[in-house]
Amino acid sequence: MIETLHQVLTDSSVRSNQAVEAKLVQNSDVATPWFD
Amino acid sequence: MNEENKLLFKSYISKSRNNTPLSNHVPESKKHKSWLNDWHINDTVLKIHLLYLGNKNAVDGDDLGIFAKRLLANELEVGGPYYSYDNLYTNALIAQLFRTLGAPLEKVETYISEKLSTLMLCDTKTYWSISWPHKLSRPELKNLNLSPNTDIGRLMIKSVNNITSSKNTSKTKRLANIAENYAKEYIDKLEPTLNKVGISFWNKIINIDTRSEISSLALYVYDSIAGNEDHYPNKSIKLGVANIYAWIAYTIYDDFIDEEGRPSHLSLANLMHRQSYSTFIEEFPSNKQIIENHFDSVDVSNSLEIQKYRFATAEDMVTIEQIPEYGDGTFLANRALGHVLGPKLILSEMELSAHQEKLVDSIFNNYLIARQINDDLKDWADDLKNGHASYVVSKLLDSAEISPGTYGYEELRDRLQANFWDVTFESCIAIILKKINKSKQDIIASKIFKNDNSFVKKVLQPIADKAESDLLEYKNSKQFLKSYSVS
């Protein structure tokens, strides 16, 4: 989650809800999609 | 600094010396969350930082989701700096927080560095903000005029002066390095082609061994035995070396089991396997039977895995004939038994009762099962794709009531996804915690180990902590997205 927060702040392409959701999944140690 | 932060700061400074967390000091306003939007940005940043320093779990995904939007609203450029009437102080507080979070904001730190290069004098709070708890880039401090005349000012200066440098490398880490280097010295002597492959696998093992579990498990167990003094016999280090060799060998063999093996790696695997076996025999010549039993157990389990724990795969299709049963997980332990051979050899030199021997088996089996399920949780989607019916994959298929048949991988994965997060993930975390607890209970019951021992602290507890933090991270991430997404 902290990695995602950092990416939201430093990368303007990671600001939409969809992009944030994708990053949260990607950065999760359990790298499996978890939203419907 | 507002009154609530002054209290939090004083509390943190006075308690941190005793390593007492600030967890009991979460103020009433934390529960309402309005401070995240209503307080001045400086106090909001500082409060998050102080709460986090006291207890990482005091700041959740919901807080950080709201905080992300707050920072974006004050953004001057992407990545910072951030606007306030007191830009240097505000950005220093932000930089400090993100350093503590382990995700430094490079542009904010550059901004601070540039500001400081032209600064001749500064007040106490600015000096403190660039110095505590991390020393940010700064010019010579001798030019700074510091004469705090308030209690909090004096405490700020004191907190900076009390920063201690990081601890030296621990003794066990140094011993782990000896084992790692010993194994590398052997690989360095191999002929160039084998040496090249050997070094790449050696690096792979050292990189995954972040807690020195592979190189130092025998050391941790030796150190944990009641009556053993604080010195480590060379034998314990050699057991770590033998374990590194075995890990290299079985990493390569696993590639073959997964039908991804490369023939050019096979000779190295055989060499490492032989080297591991002979090192164990050399150190414990009278325990040949135990050593061979452990190697046999791993090889028999690998054979069983191919027969019973594999689904046929072809062109992104997975064919499920029967979902394998893992029972109490003994198969998982048998498959990894080589990993605990060193500790078991150390314990074999003690005169244990039959009951104690049974408890020793239980201690290590539960540890191995917890460790394996933890790994399987991360890999379930890939395992499914590769036809590997791991513990987690099997549990998922069972829980989702998937019938025998041939499925498209993506379709099946999507069907299992919701079940994974809603049911299986939490139930697997619960099983991991249960196995670790059982191992700890048996440690106490065996009366072999010290009360406060390295095996629990450095091996078992980190697995339980990781499982709990994975669950918390998942819950926090969902909260973060929810609060970030609210317009």
C-alpha cells in the first residue's frame, strides 16, 4: 500500500481509481487480482 | 506543532527509550479522522508520522487514502514539493514521514537540499524538521542559531542529539555470511562453465534467504537449546553450508519437476547434491541413517508430487481429474524435510526420550508446513496455470466446488479469485498461524529449548508476523482504494 501511495504521488499516470487499483494489486505480495 | 502533536511527540520520545510502543496513545480524534482533512497540513503529516513511529498499525489504509488526496491537493509539481506558507518546514516533515515509510520522495528531498544551501540561519523547529528522525541533506549546522526557549523546543533539540546510529551487523548475520562464503569458495573452484551456473544459483539462494533461514537454521536451533553457551561450533556453520548446497540442488531439480529444467544445470545439481550429502556425513558420520532417511523423504515426495499433485495443462487449458487431498499437510513437510536436517542432527546428539523425539518432529513439521503454505499463497495463480495442484490451489478448487473437467485457465482463475480473497486467503492465514502456534507449544512441551530462543524469534515468529501483515496489508489496501476513490 505504501509503495502504491508513493507511486500515486510521483507518477501522474497512477492517479485514476483504476490505475490505483491496478497498482495495489501489482504491489501486493500476494500478487493476485482481488477486485471484481 | 499543535497541542495534540506535542503530547504525542513527548510521549514518543519518553517511551521510545524503553522500546514501548505508542499503541496505547492513539488519541480520541484519531477515531474521527476529521483531522486528516481539517488540521493544518504540517500537523496532519506530523501526527501520521508520530502514530506510525509508535505503532505501524495505528495508521491504516483509510488514513493514507485520505492523506494521498490531501497531498495531491497541495502539490506544486508531480512528486513534490508541496505548498504551504512555510514550504521548507512542511516539505521537511513530508520527507521525514516518507523516509520512515521506506519510500523516500526524491523531488521533495532535492527541494529541501536546494533551500538549505542558501539558508544561513534557521529556527529550532526547522532544524528539528530536517534532522529528526532522519538526517536529511543539509549544510553545516554551525551557522544555525539555535536557542530554544520552550519545553517543546528543548525536547526537539534533545531528540536530534539522541539519534543513535544503526546497530552493527548481528552475530548470527556474520556467521551466516561465513556459511555463504564457504559455499561460494567451493563453487569458485569449479571449472568455468559449472562455476558460472553455480554462482548464478548461489546468488539466487542468498537473495531469497533474507532472514538467513537457509544458512543459519542449524545455528538458530543450536543457540536455542537450553544449556548451550553463546558460542557457535564450526559444525553448526558447516550444516548451514550443506543446506545451501542442498537448496541449490533441489532448486534445479524442482525446475525439472516443473518441466522447465535446463540440461546445462543438471551437472551442477548433482554436484551440489553430492556435496551436501557428504558434508552432512562428514559432520555426523554416525548418523548416516538419519541423513539418508531425510534425503529419501525429499526424493520420494518429489516423485509423489509428479504422480498425485499435478494437473494436465495444454494451451492455456487445465484438466482437473481429481483434487488432491493434503490432509494435515504431512506431505508438505516431507517434501521439505532436507531443510531441517541440520537442526535434527544437532538434536540427535542429545539424549531425548521417545516423547521428546515425537515433539521435535512435530515442531519442525509444523514449521515446514506453515512455511510452504505461506509460499503457496503467493503463487496460486501461477501454480494453477502450470498445473501444480499446490495446497492452496487444491483448497481453492475444493472450496469453490470445481468439478472434474477441462477449463480455460483464465476462466478458472477468475472463478477462483473471489473465493480466494473472500474465503481461502483468510483460512490459509489461520492455518499458518495455527501451525506456528503448535510448533511453539511443542517447543515449550519438549523442555529442550530456552524460554526466549532464536528459533522462535528469528524463524517461527517472522512467519506468523508475515502472515498477519499480509492479511492486514490486504485489508488496508482495500480501505486505501475506498477512501482514495471517494470524490
